[in-house]
Amino acid sequence: MKFGIDRLLSEPELRRPLQGKRVALLAHPASVTADLTHALDALAACDGVKLTAAFGPQHGLRGDKQDNMMESPDFNDPVHGVPVFSLYGEVRRPTDASMGTFDVLLVDLQDLGCRIYTFVTTLLYVLEAAAKHGKAVWVLDRPNPAGRPVEGLTLRPGFESFVGAGPMPMRHGLTMGEMGRWFVSHFKLDVDYRVIEMAGWAPATAPGYGWPLGERAWINPSPNAPNLSMARAYAGTVMLEGATLSEGRGTTRPLELFGAPDIDARAVIAEMRSLAPQWLQGCILRDCWFEPTFHKHVGRLCSGVQIHTDQPGYDHDAFKPWRLQALGFKAIRRLYPDYPLWRGLEFKYEYTQGHLAIDVINGGPALREWVDDPAATPADLDAITTPDEAAWEAERRAHLIYAA
């Protein structure tokens, strides 16, 4: 298969509208060609492309910022001599000055298929800026490694944030190119938008189900996104950022596991299986031990649960990472009723005010309220979530470019 960047470079007719235009690139470390040349280098060397600027999202163009909420500065690229503007530093949206450096912005960002992954919001912000300034935006499309499944509650009004760009569920099942189409339609943006489509993407095909295993190398799009297993689990494990439990930052398997020094992982797994075995299908849960070298519970031995999705029995359609992690929270709440599970209001997640981090992440309080209600059952969570998922699947249909 071919990604959008590879088609743009190999098919001159796709580049023809760029002739005479000033071109900028929004990229990160995973913005590479099939031979692992970074898109910035490849475009700078490409005939007919006049590269005048670059932009970096959260974690930076170079991907050097390890943790969340670590800001990146602007700088001048030492190889190509173009300014590199940070969209996760002093600003989250492009400034008027930076918008004046180009005519066409190429967006080449590997996403993880999850609403909270901030590259989604950055795409919206650059589309809004392009509409304001009369600029064109082209998405050089890449696979959604989490594939097509949809899961989670829809973000509620009043909970918009940098990790919640609009009313979609946690696991949206779109590529970045398709997401841009939805943004243009939903927010009624008057913008010159186009997608350089992939060729041969097959999200329903094993064993990758969205990621072309054996065809493309995995490059971390952010420092704690080290492999396909993390991408599959992320729509659930990202909720741990709003909890006191470790999500495995400071280990070699971040966002594939959860744990703490003061829980019994075996008991947690047993409780999860007792409560809703149907939510644990498609994967294997394994109790483990880990000691984070940084971040939550640094230097402390944690009893943990690892979510395995790379074994032969993995079932992509059955795997429900959002429900699985919700069930993990519920099991801990039942085993340890007074456990301080949620990070407090003093933790201003992505600089938000007045909402608990877990509510910012989920786009509303419903998930937390379900976990904390002793009488609430798995069927109760399904009852409020399934209609949201069905509505999103219907809404996204008009914006799909590739087979569902």
C-alpha cells in the first residue's frame, strides 16, 4: 500500500497544484516515507515544491518532549533553513504571522484513532485558521492503526478542550483525511481542503486491522506510542491519565497496562471477569509487576494488569478497550470502595479549569459517575453508550473515503 506522502512524491500530477505556491508542512517524527525519509527532507528535495515553513504538534516536530503538557519552542530548521512553528508552546493555534508564511499547508500526522490524541484537535485548529486566512490544507493521509471500530460516549457540550475537539466518541474509526472532511462539514468551514488518499488501505484485513503489518515500519508518533498494541489499547488506557493509577509511563509498555502499589491485580482481573466477561473478549489480561522510572508511582513496585492484543487469538471486532478500562476502574472501586481513584481539580488536565481530568478525557461526567455508583451495572453503561456509538457510525458514513 501507499501512504499519502508517498503518492504525493511519486505522482507528479498530484503535486501540480503546488507549483508556484509556498508550502508548509505540519509533521512529527512518524511523518516518514516508505523508506523512512522524513517528510520534511523528502519535500525539500522534491521538484516543484517550495518549502517555506514547518509546524510541530504536541511533543514537537522532533518528538523530543516525553511527557504530556511539555511545551515546545519555535526554532529554525538547521538543515533546510525554514522556520518551525510550535503548535504546543506559547500557542495552540497558528498565529497570524505563521499563517503568512505559506499558501498550502500539508498535514502529515500519524494518528492513533482516538478523540483525545491531540493531533485531531490540531487538525481542526489549522483548518479554522486556514478558513480565516484563505489558505489551503491538504492532508497526506495515513492509516488509523486502531481500525474502523467505534467505541465510547460522545463528548457533551461544555466539555470541549484540546483533547475534545467536537462531539465524537473516544474511538472514532476515521483516518485524519476523513476526520478533516467531518470537521469541514460539522463546523461549516469555508476552506480549500483536499485529501491525498492512501492506496490499498485495508482496515478489515488481518493481522493489522488498520495498520499494514509487514509493509511499514512503526515510528512513534509520540514518545509513549511505541507500538501497535499501545494504539489498540489507547482508547481505554488513556483514561488512566485522569486516574491515580499508573498507565505505565516510565516503563517500556506505556498505555498497555495499569496498576498501583496498593492494589492486587489478580483480584482486579477476577472482579472484572465476574462483572462483565463480555467486555474482556478479543484480548488477554495478564497480571504483572512493574516499577516506573518516572511519572506516577516512580520507583515503587506496582501490581499491574497488562492488556495483550498481539497474540494469535486477538479478535479485533470483539476487543473493546474503552469498556475494558472502565471495567478496570469499576473493579477497583468495588474491591476498594474508598480508593482515591480520580485525580483532583488541582490537576488542570490540558490546562482546563473546573472539571476533573477524568471528565475532560471522557467529554463529560457519565463514565466517572457510573464507576462511582455502587448500584450501576455494565448494562447501565451500555445503555447510555450504545446509542452514541450508533449515532456516530451513521454520521461518519458520509465522510468515509475507504471501505468501512
